[in-house]
Amino acid sequence: GMNSMTKFLFIAVLTTVLSAAAAFANDANHEMPVERQSLVCESSGGYVECEAGVTVANVAMDKQKGRSTACTFGQTWGYHDTRIWVNHGCRAQFSFEDANAPVPPPTPAPVPTPRPPEPRDSVDCRWNNMNWQPWYSVDMHFIGRAGHGYQDPNMCGYAVRLSKQNAICNWNGIGFTSYDIETNAEVISLSYQTVEACYAAIR
């Protein structure tokens, strides 16, 4: 029932305002905004409490009504638990959130699409428990086939550089493979079915 405060005129209107746009409702990639509610609480001079129905949080005064006394937080209005209070003639509309509402899940970070490695970017030197080998992780016709082995990783790296800088592609009876044009020694023993594929790998 109403208590002695009924001599004070007040109107408490509780409405639910969804700030989420309808277009976002079915979009799983967007984070749903926090639901805010609205309440009008008015005092004709004395202390008035207006029931919000939920434990309020992040309360804000949205609009002061009429020519009421200036509404100043902590002096003429405030809130605690499930109630917003006004005093000394403050009349205003307030918005708030439900402190116990579930937190919306964060928007998942977009997963970048990896760029397929180009043959010239895919050569590195790997240890095979015996020596270092120039290794093609991706090539035009063979997947993961290695070149000659070197005991010194620096020599392996040098061979890789030579294969890109000084190599030409020759037919070896099976496919096209790269040769160092200065020493005529095979640098990376990968066979390709076309000379274009061979040059694409070493350039």
C-alpha cells in the first residue's frame, strides 16, 4: 500500500527501451547493446522513491521535466538497490541498466585469411638430422621436396640465394631443375614439368 509519502505528487513510469537496432537482432557477428530502461520520477517538494523493478546500474538523468528544481546527483536525486529517488522538487526522466543482466558475448575477432605462399617465398633451410637442406614447403608439382644437403646452415642459405639469383632451369631427363649458371652445379634438385614452373620457383 501507499505510505505517508502519498501527499507528495509523483509519477513513476517504467518502460523498457531497446537500443538495439532491428537489423542487428539476427546478425551473429554483432554484439547486442546493453538493454536500457527508462523511468520518470517526480517530487513536488519532498523525498520520493520510485521503484525500478530491477537492481539499477549506470543510472543517467536523461531529461529534466518542466520548471522543476535543478536535479543534481547526490543532492536532489540518486539511486540505491532497485529504486531511484528524487527530492526538493526534482522531476526528471532517468535511464538505467539492470545490474544483474547477463553480459553480452564479445564480438569475435575476424580470422584473417592466410595468403597462399608463392613458390619463391616458400624456400627455407631445415635440419633433417643429417644436414641442412633447402626445403620447398610448396612448389608447382612437388610438395615438401628437399634439395641438396649442407652441413653448414649458412651454405644452405647461400644455396637458396644462388637459386634465386644465378640459377637457370635445365631439363634433367625427368623434369626441369635449377642449376647455378656460374658453377654449372645443381643448386636445388627439384624437378618441374614445365620450365615456367621451374623459373617461378627460383625467382
